[in-house]
Amino acid sequence: MDGAIGHCGYSVTARTSSKNPVRRCGWARSDLAIQYHDEEWGLPLHDDQRLFEFLILEGAQAGLSWDTILKKRMNFRAAFDDFDPQVVARYGRQKVRELLDNAGIIRNRLKIASAIQNAKAFLQVQKEFGSFDAYVWTFAGGNSVAGADSRQIVPRPTPWTPPARTEQSDSLSRGLKKRGFNFVGTTICYAFMQAVGMVNDHAVECFRYAEIMRMVGTPARKR
């Protein structure tokens, strides 16, 4: 999956109790994953610093599980100055050495170098468009769109697996690469789009699917 955060196996089985079942995307199994699923994943995000955080975490996750990133997320925030792109863009050799010695994060030299380069590219996008948010959301038409699961027949006989990429993620990937970003292949970009709510890829049976579509004030629409 090009190193992307994979939320696969969309069987909806998690429940809080027999009397009050909560239908939830099947990938949310651990306590951390359930909290992330219920509170963040797929919720439209427009804060530049948090968008930068997800961009870096998506790249850091390449080849690893998302649970691994969730467990290290607070360590990442501390190590990367709460993902302030202005600060990260100024990291030098000493800071890189500190990061490589930090067992609380993913100690990969290429990923660390990518985070610094991406911070520089991020600042350029902010300078050109006023905010990274203004730029990146153009790839979703400015509003959250319903994911591919909205096309499926419910109930389904087998779990649904979301796509690894779309034409929109292809376009976002090309755009970011042209602007100097690294670790932004199309599947990483699609995972980013899922995470920050550019696409609502919750299973249609999941309680968050309808909640998010109500939040954005639009009926679920297909791409």
C-alpha cells in the first residue's frame, strides 16, 4: 500500500453493550484505535499545524502499523516541537542526531529528513496560498465527500476494504511532489485524505459515517 496507513477489514463488529450497540469500523480494535476512530479519523480538519502533523505521521508510518504510530504519537509531538512547521524547517544536524537517538519515535534517517524537507515545502505552500488548508482542500472540492463505501449494498456478505488510492489522491500526490514534498505517494496521500476528513471513508453502517456527513452539512455524496 505504498506505506500508507491501512484501515482495512471494514466489518462492523465492535459494540459497547448488547442493549446499546455501537456499530464501528472493524479496524478500530485497540483502545487507542477506538478513541482515534471515534474522535478524529475522518473528521474534517482545517488547522494547518494538525494537517502538518498528519502529513508527517502518515510518512512515518510507512511499513508499520497505525497502532504503532498511535502509541508513539505523544512522543512524536514532543520530539517534533508539536509539529510546528516553522520550527521543524529549521532543524539542523544536532537536532537530527537527537531524533535518531530518541527511542520514543520512529528512528529512520530518511523519514526524519523528509519531515524537515516537508516542513520547508509546507511553509512555501502557506506563503503562496495563505494556508496549507486552503491548498490541500481544493483536492476534495472544498468539502468532505462520501467514500467508496457509500456505493456498496448493505448489508454486505463480506467485509468491505476501502480503495488504496483514487484519482484525487493521485492528483494530490503529484501536486505535493512538484512542490518538493517527500513520502507523499498516492496511497499515503489517500490515507492522509481519509484521516483529515477530505473523504469520509467510514463504513456506511459505522455510527461516525452519518455523524460526519451531518457535521459538514451536506448529504452523503459520491465521488
